[in-house]
Amino acid sequence: MIAAAFRSWKQARRIRAAEAEILSRRGRGRAHGLPAPLIVSLTSYPPRFARLHLVLRSLLTQSVAADRVVLWLAEGDEQLLPAEVTALPVEIRSCPDWRSYKKIVPTLLAHPDSHIVTADDDVYYGPDWLAGLVAGAGAGVVSHRAHLVALRDGRPEPYSDWQRNLSQPQAGPLVFPTGVGGVLYAPGVFHPDVTDAALFQALAPSADDVWLYWMHRLRGSRPEKIGGRFRITEWPGTQAQNLRSSNLVGDGNDRAVAAMLQHYGWPAP
């Protein structure tokens, strides 16, 4: 009980520090210098709207500035946004309710020639988060957080056997970016099927990380994980429904991997 109370106290202290750090930021970041537009893209839904303004503020006040920050919502949800969100200089747009896929598929359809950085709506992002991704953009696919796919006889082992949350920079075909840390995708890195809603809803309905990995690996990507182990700081009250937990504790990712293998096979190294 004492250990649990101590962990709760430490988490509350981290949250207070993260909120204070975001609110202390001033001014617009420097130009990104990439050869194509840079878009930060995310989605959300009403149970997370109370803390969404903090996430958006953290994305709008990066040391390197995106050309636009786009928030995609299911139709009708925009009417439920609090004033703290609607007052921010964020593009708020509606799209079909593709669950977590809302954070990237609509942006890919609308801006296929842009660098797209995905972010989650429940996580603290530090001031240099975007700068790190931009610095590694030459890799085509770059992330702050990634796993390493474990293989046996040329096929993926169960998701629970993969090397989790890599602690060192690494690049190669087995580096599996995870969206919670943010991922930058350069123009042209994806297989054409990436925006096929019928396919991703059938093969990986709750495992967008698996779908996106296959889609860029089919185009020969060598994803790069940058920096050390990424620490996830989640805003309180945002975890009632969490796909990360269900995919990890349950078999969501394994089912998606099996479906992708059956449909596409294992991408060549």
C-alpha cells in the first residue's frame, strides 16, 4: 500500500511538472527546413477532451514548428470540444470514425506530399520532441519509441516476445515504431493500400501500428528509432479506453500480425 501511494505521488508530481513546463513555453519554434510541408496529425474523442488542450499546446509550442497541426474528429464530436481547445490555432476537421486511424489516414488522403508526424491525444510531449523527429527525417520513418520484432524461421514471434521500448538508437527492417512516442513519415513511404479503409478495418481494426508498419515495410523502409528509452507520461483521466493496453494484454496485435501475414506475407528485408 505504501509503495502504491508513493508511485501515485510521483506520478502526480510528474503531471504537475509537465503541465507547468508546457504553460511556460513562449513563442513559435524555428523553421523545420524540410523539403516538403510538415504536418502534425492526431485524433481524439470526447472522453479525452478535458485534457486535450494540454496535448495541443505541447504540439503548438515545439522548438521546431510544424506548418500545421490538424485534429481529426468523428462527425459531431467537434460540437463537444471545450473552449480551451477551440481557442487554440489548430485545424479541427471531421472524418469517418476510423478510431485510431483518424490520426493519419485523413491527412494522408488530404496531404500525400507532406511529412506527417502522428501524435497521441493522451501523452505529454516535451519541447524538443518534434525537433528530434525532424533531425532524423532522412530515414523516411523515424520514431522516439520502438520495439524490435523477434523472428523465428523468418516469421514474427508472438508480440509478447518482442524486445520492448528500445533503449538505444537503432535502424533496420525489424524496428517497429509505436505511435505513442510519435512517428514521422516522409512523403511516399507507404504502400498504396495504406488508406484503404476496408482493408485496415478488416485486417487490423485496432492495431494501427501493425498496419502502418506493414505498409511502409512493403515499400522497403528501414525505420529508425532515435534517442533513449521513451518514457510515457499519460494525462490523468485519459485511460478509461486504451488500445495500447488491450493490444498488449490481449491478442489484438497478434491477431493483426497473423491477418497481415496471411494477406501480404512477411515483407522482404
